[in-house]
Amino acid sequence: KGHTTPPSSALVGPGHLTRVTLKVQVAVGVAVHSSVTLVTLRSKSKERLGMLQVKVCEGIMRCVILSLLCLALTEGLVRVPLVKKKTIMEERALLREIQKHSQFASDQGYTENLINQDDMAYFGKIGVGTPPQYFYVHFDTGSTTLWINSIYCKSSACTSHPLFNPSNSSTYHSNQQPFSITYGTGSVTGIIGYDTVTMGELNVTDQKIGLGTSEPGNYFAKPLHDGLMGLAFMSNQGTIMDTMIQEGAIEEPVFAFYLSRDSENGSEVVFGGTDPSQYQGQINWVPVQQESHWQLVFDGFEVNHQNTGWCESGCTAIADTGTSLLLCPPQYVDTLHQMLGSQQDQNGNYVFDCSEVNSLPLLTFVMNGAYLYLPPSAYVLQEQDSNGNCRSGISQSSEQFRNALPYWILGDVFLRQFYSVFDQGNARVGFAILA
């Protein structure tokens, strides 16, 4: 399958068969009946839930059993397909006439510049309330709050999105507690409420949700997302992972991302474990600091297999799905691009000759004894300008140091190269080679 996963036909909660696609989860019983073999499939639950029988010729029984043993054991996982901004734009362009006279309509149009940097954000569809109202949200390991646009928001940034109406949900309640969040590229204020959140057939009840009432500027309008799901590793913040764990909605306190490349489909975030069909070999684990945004310390950074010495005493980094680029400590960003042979264009952006990308140096991150390689095809954005140049996917972080160590942000440019696992139960993140 390469890096592409067939779309899920069903999303179900723990103890149920997670999906029926080209992959079969596990064989738990095999019985031979004359000319056919019946392979019985079921979930890990002790209950006999939704069983499936597949008839195969007896002569190929051995091949079937071997294949089943090699396929991923994925029961109990909750899958949320992730789509890119362009997909949502195309979907909503078709609905524009239908929505013209609805609460979603907006006379304040805007132009979305679909260069690769903008197309590196990934969004998943969730339902909020009873009955569910559906929204595309950005799954963000760099923040803690789940918030969505609401009917109380009068900012222009909200006019191009579906808006949550709490009056239409029988399970919504609120104490009117205010919230305010400032991100690196925008801000949002609103009130806290509580309601049911659905992802497929998973229901997370009484989840803390921010209802946006003010979103200054146009950042949250331009990406075309309807909100944000914070997945940072912070206790007492009421993240949806915390609620899943408390309610026993997932089997393991783990979630994992597979982020596809521009030309591919199949991106997803999995809650409750990992999908071994998405990666090969072992997962390379790195401890993270408690009460952090998945902050880790790594041991070294190499360019073309040559140690830079920048992480002699260690470098600190956060693994952040909410950041599109790989962010380097500002004191090193110019030197790094010089080592890579990059030039600055008239706008000050670092660019590479697109025809020479394959000959550029390899980047290596040394993490807990593992060498994680980032090829030039990963750190150079694929969109080509009129001069035949491709922009760098590396920029500078907002801080030179954090905890006295050079500070990096491992955004989508880095995370897309690996199967990325966030283990809240053991305070660690893991990176594995993609299948």
C-alpha cells in the first residue's frame, strides 16, 4: 500500500471491529469444512460482537493464515481521517450556493493562496452536541483546548465557517467561564461549555469545549478550519485525551499520526493505540517532560552526516502537529541554510533550485540513541515558483533557548517523515519509519 491507506468504511468504539476495508484485523478461529476454510474474525472484546466469516479455498489456507498473522492488529482503535485544507475548500465551494442565505453565509470573501506551506495543515471531522453538529478541526499537539466557532462570534473570521449553536444540543451546559488563547499566528476568546464530542462511533461525553466569540484578524478564517483540538501533554486542562482516559473510551492512553504527502491521501490520527500497518520496524521512543507540549531533549543534529555541535549539551524540542514547518533555533537558521546551499529570494525567503533538490544534504536528528533522517524531499516544499525555485520548509523558532538548550519545533515537515506516536501514559513520544 505504500504510504496510502484505503478510506475507513466505519469508525467504532473500543471492543468493536474498527473497520472493514482491504485489511483484516486478526484471525481468532479457523475451522476446516470439506472444500472451504472458514476464518472467523472478531474484535478483542470478550463479547461476541459483529463477527465476520471469510471463505477461502482450502488449498490456500496456509497463505491466508500467514497473511492474517502479518496484518495489523487494530481493534479498539478510533480512527479520524485527516484531510487537507484544499479538500475542505473544494467541498465548501460546492455548498456555497446552498449556504448563501444561511447563517454560514458571508459577503466578506477572501482568497486562499494554495501554496504548499498553506496546504500542510491537516483537519479531521468531529461532531459536537446532541444531535451532532459537524466541524473540521485542526488536531494540535501544541495546545490544550478544544474550541469551535459559535453563533456568538461576530468576528469576520467566523463568517465563513459553520457555527455551533448550543441551543440545538440537548446535552450542552455551561458555567459561562471565559477563556482566551493567544497562538503564534492568531488568538481566540470565548466561553467554556461542556458537551458530547463524537468521532465516528466514539462518544466522549461532558467534554470541555471553548465556544469562540471573538477571533481578531483573519488567520482563523484563511485556513478554513472550524476550530482546533488541543492534544498537548498538560494535566488539569481538560483535554479530550484526558476525558477519553477518564471515561475508559480508549484501550491505551496513546494516539498516533500518519500525515500523508501532498500527492497522497489517507492521513489519519488514531486514538487508543497504533496501527502497525502504517510503519515498519521498531518505534524509537524519546521521553518527554511532564506538563509540557510534548517537549523532549535530543542529543545531536547532523548535516550531511557531519555533527554541527549545536546540540553538544542537548537540544530541546516540541513535537507539534499544529506547526507546518520545521522550526530551527534563530541563532542557527541562517547558518543551516548556508550549509544546505540555499539562497534568499527578493522577499527574504530561503529557496532552493527545484531541479537540484535530490542532491541536497541529509539532515539527521539523534534521539535517545536513534538516528532519524530527514531527506531534502522532506525539508524542501514542493511548490515551484516562476523562477524554478522551491521554498525551504525550515524557518526559525520564536525562542533561541528553552530550559537553557537550543529550541526547535518539530512541525509537519518533520512529522510527515515518520509515524508519530504520543504516549501519554508513559510520558514519551515515538517515531517509526513509514511502511
